[in-house]
Amino acid sequence: MLNSYYWNNLYIFAVVMKIKILIICLIVSLTARAYNDHRNAKVDSLEALLKSKNPPKGDDLLRAYDNLMRGWLPYDAQKASDYGHKALALSYERNGLNVRQNILRFFAQMHYAHEEHDDAIRLFKWALAVVDTMELSGRYTQKDIDDARSCTYGAIGNDYNIQDKHHLAIHYYQLALPIFEKYNWLESQTILYHNIGELYFTMGNMQEAERNYLKAVEKGTASGDSLMMAIARKGLLRLYERQDSYEKARKMAELCYAYYHAHRTEEIEDYPVILASMTRLNLMEGHQSIAAAKAFAKEALSLADSLTFEDKSDVYAAACEVAMAEQKWQQALDYALCTIRPDSLATSADASCYRLLAEIYTQLGQKDKACLYINKVYEVMTRYATDHYQSGLSQMEVLYETEKKEAQIIQLANERRQHMWLLALAAALLVAMVIGYCLLVIVHRRKKALLAAKVALETETNERRILARDLHDGLGSMLSLLRMKTEQGEPSLPLIDSIHTELRRTAHHLMPEELLKNGLCAALNDFAISVPGATFQVIGNIRLNKDKEIVLYRCAYELVNNAIKHAKAEHISIQLMQESQQVTLTVSDDGKGMQDSKEGMGLQNIRERITPYHGSINIASVEGQGTDINIILPL
């Protein structure tokens, strides 16, 4: 059976592509009220009415153009565009703000479909400005305004989503969500919670992904719509498969497979992906059924070959896993090669495909090609770490600048309002003082919000630097050694296990899921298990708040990392003890000790972490005999 380390990574690629397919399907239909379906609009009768002796005029004509644009959208993009331009021109003549924002959003979606994202975002934000004008005009109900605003928020989120700008996408989804909840628009909530869950899944935050998927299940079930119920569970199926949770995955698979199998002629792109998931479910350790997996893979391949849809990599990858489980290496190679894209388009998701090829070529005895794909793994992961780091910084800067501009707009608006009140109510000095005080409070709060955004940006920068360093120093050197051993024909399985352990350790540092789920003791125990030569002991009933637990976990990680990399320790002891007034973290090692009194970056980082909690650090080190470090946090 294929090791889960390989095929778990394939899920990430599948998730990314399915997000994009889902968004393309829903980009026009992400309206506030149950995704209105205009496929049954009577466009023929409307066009006949325009050519009649008494055609509609004024606002009736504007509504007719709007309906014709939406009616033709699924069938004839050019006709839809023509009616859109007519509606836009007439909206200025009739001051039809609601139709205007709808048309602007439609044209933004046209740019979006052609991957002209800058133009799309510009038009979406223009549509939001029109919605603001709707609110000021007093001519529209709050429900119409909220409908238009949430539509645009969702569409902007989708655009950033397709660009893999996760921070910005989640920001706009979260702006739309309260409006959907306000009016209990269940189908809209289902789609949005599912999309947010998918984003967190691709970012590696499984706790938030599961929380949003479960909310999608709740809303989809309440809606009574079978498609919504299946969509909501599709994400949980992937998540539980990745976590090797067979029973949970099987429960999700039952409903998903039943729906998509019954609607396979309608859901022509989703059904093969569900079949791929069913294939992997039957390859899970302890529940392996190669015959069943092979049947699902065969059906998925048949559909992939007969249909035209954007990406078939997940299907071929699942077939490759079945062939590898059967040790049919040449067949596995044929399928694996179908998953590869040009190097210029390769992302971190492609690294899992390269790993498959490296393993297959190793089994086939083709060492040169095995080395080639091992190098590709390293190159893609290095490029991904750099690109992801730069992208994250850019998105945080955009959010920071957006907050700053909003603060300036609010400040200017408040100053103008203050002047008007002072002119109108010059005699009411007391009222003016109260208003001035309120304005100062608002400005102060906005400044605090901007400062918080800046701190968050700096914190994320530091964390990404640590991740990039771990990838370079840890996995980079191990992959180079693996290449050398492969070229020399030496056994490499133990080294592959070490690479797996190092990757798991790096993932622990990036997102310690055990800490978030079960607390500090469970997380440290899990961490110690992942580090060769490390042990963990707890004394007392440890009960701390979440912030202190995260601080102590990060400190333990840093100290163990220093003991391994710098002190060359073979045995490391991690001890956590709680007393009546304090909690103490002790990390002891048998390494070469500290060579000089100057503290490195790791210890400086630890001091910065514990200072806000009035913590202290004690260091006892003897050269050649090891080091004991105590970190004390008062309760």
C-alpha cells in the first residue's frame, strides 16, 4: 500500500483545483438569496416584448435589460454582455443604482473569467462604491442594500481565492458572512463556510478547516438541499482522509458518493474527484481493499478520458496509488507522468507527484531519474516557501493599507460632521464637547487597530523566516544526502524516514494541532515522540491559559532545536512541572554545552516570548557535559 506521507500531499493539489472549479461554477450564482437560478428566465418572451408595438420604457426597460443579461449568461456570453452595456448606459439616465452595481459586478466577473484579476477587482470595488451610494440615497430597502453588498463581498473573496491570496479571500468572505446570517440565507452560508474551510485546509490549519466544514454541514442540512448537504461533507471527507480517520471519512463518503453517483451526469467534474477519494479510502491502512480501490479508480479513469474538464491530476494520482499498492511499477509510472505539469507552472502540490515519481524510478532501478525528481522536490518546495512568504507579506500589507485608508476616511468624515454640528449648534457647547470626545475615542481605536495589524504583520514575517530556515537547513540537507546515497546505490529507506520525521517536526512548529486540540501536555508529548532521543515528563496538574501554553510550547521547540543543531545532543529531556505559584519548563541535554557566554538568536527569541508574562530563564551549562535550561512563568 502507498505510504500516506505521499498521497496526503496529493490532497492539497486536489483541494486547490476543486476550490477553483467550485468558484468558477458559483462565481455568478453567489448571490445573497439562495443563489437565484436564471436558467428558466423567459428570455425569448422578453426579447419579443422589446420588438413589440408597446415595448417597455423607463425603469421597466432597465429591468428588462437586466433580466435579459442574467437570462443569457449561461448560454451566450456575447448576448449577455450586449444587454449588460445597454443596462449600464440606461442606469445613468434613470439613476438606477441597484441595476448599475449588478451590471458592474457582471462585467467584473467577465474579467475574472479571463483571469484579468486587476480589472475585475477594480470593477468589484466600483460596484461597492455604488452600493454605498444606494445606502445614502434612501431609495432602497436595507435588505436590497445588504443583498448587493454581500454579493460583491463574496465575489471579491472568490477572485482573491482563485489567485491563492488566502488572507484577502477570507477577509472578504467574513465580511459577507454576517449578512447571510442576518437574513438566514442558508445555501449562501453553506457555500461560504465550505469555501472558508477549503482555504484553511490549503493553509494547513486543520482545526479551523474542520470548524468551518462542520458549520457548512449544519447550514446545508438545515437548508434541506441535497447538493448543499453533499458539498458540505465533501471537504470533511478529504480532511478525515488526510488525518487517517477511517470511520469519520467513511461516514462522509457514504453521503457524498450516494449524491454524486446519482447525479453523475450533472456533476461531471465533481464525480471523478469523489471516485478518487473513494479509491484512497479503500487504500487506508487497516482497511485496505485493493479490489474496491481498483474498481473506483477504473471508473474515475473512464470518466476522465471521456470528459473534458480542467484538471485530471487527482484521478491519475489515485490510479497511480492503486498500481503502486499492487507493485505494478511501470503502470504506476504511466499514471504518475500524467500528473506532471511544466516546471514553470509547478507549485508545492506538484512536489507530491515528484515524490511518487522518485519512488517509482527507485523501484525500477533508474537512479538518474530518481535523483532528478528528488531535486525537483527540493526546488519546488524552496520556491513555494519563498513565494508563499512573499505572497503572505503582500496580502498583509494590502490589509494594513486598507485599514489605514478606512481610518483616514472615517476621520475625514467625522471632522466634516463635527464642523457641521459646530456651525448648526454653536450655542450647544456641551453637546459639541461630547461629540468631540467621541470622535477622539473613535480615532484612538482606529490607531490601535492599525497598530495591531502592524504587529500581526511583523509576527507573521518572523514565523515565515523560521519556516524558511527549517526547510533550508533541515529538509534541504537531508534531500541532498538522499540524492548522494541514491547515486551510490546505498539503502535510503532510513533516511527517507528521517526526512518524514523532519517534515513532521517542521509542521509541528508551524501549526501545533495537538496543542490547539488537547493542550500543552499532549502537544509536548507528541513533539517528544517525533524527536529521536527525546523524552517528556509532566509533574502536577497543568492548567494554563491558551497564550501561556503556546509560549511554553514555542520555547520547548526552540530549546530542543538548539540542542540538536548546535549542541549535537543525543539525549534530550523535556520536563513540565506546576507548583502553587509558578510553572517550570526544563530542557536538559547531554550535548557539548555552550561554548561562550554570548546568547544566540534562539535564546533571545525565548526571552522576548516570556518577558510579557514576567517570566525568567536560568541556564546551567558545562562544556562537554551538556546544558540544563529552566524557564519559569509565574501563575
